[in-house]
Amino acid sequence: MSAERRHFARVAFNTPATLTTTDDRIQVHVLDLSLKGALLQLPAADQVQGGQPCLLEVRLAEGVRVTMAAEIAFAQDHRAGVLCRAIDIESVTHLRRLIEVNLGEQGLLERELKALVSA
């Protein structure tokens, strides 16, 4: 049996992003996104700590960004998971569309949105 605890589908997404913590502004690489957070590849020299508040900004296209206030859920082996704590309506709209296109199943996205709202 798998130890997988994720309740939200992740979309593989290969793009640079900026992670701002209380101590630093780090150029990271997004490995995947979900309605509830992201998995990031960190540069070798930079480290973050679990529980640390942060702001993640992902540029999807010219003038199109997803920005979320988040918390570092874990950091290990130059990777970090961030848990979304707050997101503006424009960002969640862009993120929803990205996930919808990549999932290819409207019903699954609607279930995830309901789970997000009830959480």
C-alpha cells in the first residue's frame, strides 16, 4: 500500500520561479504545481527550512503570473515542497485553467476545487 497522502492532482510543470522568504529571494525551478502548492528544485547553494513562510511567484506567460503566499512544508536534497496558505483570485483562476487543461477531466477538477474550499 502506498504512503501517498496527496488529495490534489499535481501537474508536472517545468518553469523557473521566484521564492521569497523572510531571509532571501531565491530563483527556483518548479517541478510540479497543484491547487494546494508546488514542488520546487532549489539551487545547490540555497537552503530553506520547513515551516518557514514564503511567497512563490510563477510566471506562466508574459503578464500572466501565479502568486501564492505559502509555507515551506519540507526541504530535502535541494528540493522543497510549498503549501499554499493564500492565493489571489486572478492567480487561482490561472492555476485552475492550467490544471484543467493538463488533467483533461472536468469532473476531477471540480472535486478538487470542492475539497480545497471545504479544507
